[in-house]
Amino acid sequence: MTRQASTPPGATPIAPADQPRRRRGWRFLAGLLVVIVLLVVGARLTWTWLNPFGERSVDRSQPVLLESIHDLSRFEAATGNFQVVVDLEKDAAFLPDAIKGSRTLFVGAGGVDAYVDLSSIASNALTMSPDRTEVTVRLPRAALEKPNLDNRRSYVYHQQRGILDRVQEFLSSSPQNQQELYVLAEKKIAEAAAASDLRNRADQNTKRMLEGMLKSLGFEKVSVKFADEP
């Protein structure tokens, strides 16, 4: 005797012919979702590969040309590392800063070399005793080289601009020129180096270097003086 499946009260009985149709509907929906996912992933990969709004750098620089070589006759005796914050503000005469004006804070970092020019030593700057056991050397004072800013440590860290300045920069085809900031930073670092103990340190380092070198050559007594000393 065969039993027939009973249908719960209130439920709609499912005809046997509707079951394969429903399975086909779910399979179609699942397949459609898979196709949509594949299209989205493919479109994203294609967009990333094409990168229509991306930028790339192409170095088309020419080979470096050696123009000249100069022999140096100076002793690099000391180096000072400096850092300065340049606060440059530009205002318009009759307009508020929000309309026309700018203020830029620039960190300038670099070094200054102190050197003694040995090529400027006079012919009579070195005197020896008759027995060649004592020697006296007269040197020029140390000089300071031009500041050398480090581009990796020099940067603009804050900037305020008026509306007209922003519009002008947006319409300009050339990038913002920071040469004025670098010039100001170099000037301030040069002034700080001149006011520091850098040249005196270079004088003493040069003096110790020559004393050690001349003593290694056999001189028992070495006297190193500077041109402005009695």
C-alpha cells in the first residue's frame, strides 16, 4: 500500500512539474551572478592595466657631459650642518590675504664646508732650521664654501594662498617656482655659518693635520701659525 505525502495545513502544494523549473531558475540566477562578478573583476583589471588617468615618469635626459676638471689645492677641514625655517609672506596692497596673498613655510637643510686654500700659501710661508729639525708654516685662515642644500631634507611643509593665487596657479602651465625659497634658505644658512665657530674649528683641524704630517716626516718641532698672527 503506497502512502501519499501529506501537505501541511495552509501550505500550497508543489506540483512535481514545478520543481525542475524552480531548480532551473536558481541555476540561471547563480550563473547570472557569476557572470556579473566576472565582468566586474575583468573591468577593474582592465581599468588598472590601462590606467587612463595615471601618470608615469619617463627619463629622456641626455648623457652627462664633462665640461672641465680643475685640480683642487685645499684642505676640507670641517663641515657644519644647518637647518632653517623660512617664513615668506607676500601681501597685496589693497586686497585682503584671503583674496590675494600667500604665506609659505619652507624647511631648508644643508651643509657648509670650511676649507683652507693651500694654493695661496706664499713661497716664504715655510721656514726650516739649519739642521732641519724644526719647521714653521704660515697658513691662510679658513674660508667658507657656499651652502649646499639637501633636496631630500628641504621641503615646503605649510602654505596659505588667496583665491586669486590659487586660480593663477591652476591656470598656469608651469609648476610653482621655489627658487626664491631656496635662495633665502641659502642666505640664512650662510649667515649662520659665518657667525658660528665653523671657521675656527677648520683652522684648528688644519693645524693638527699639518703638525702630524710634518712630524711624521722627521721634524722634531713643528710650529703652525696663521698669516694674521704675529
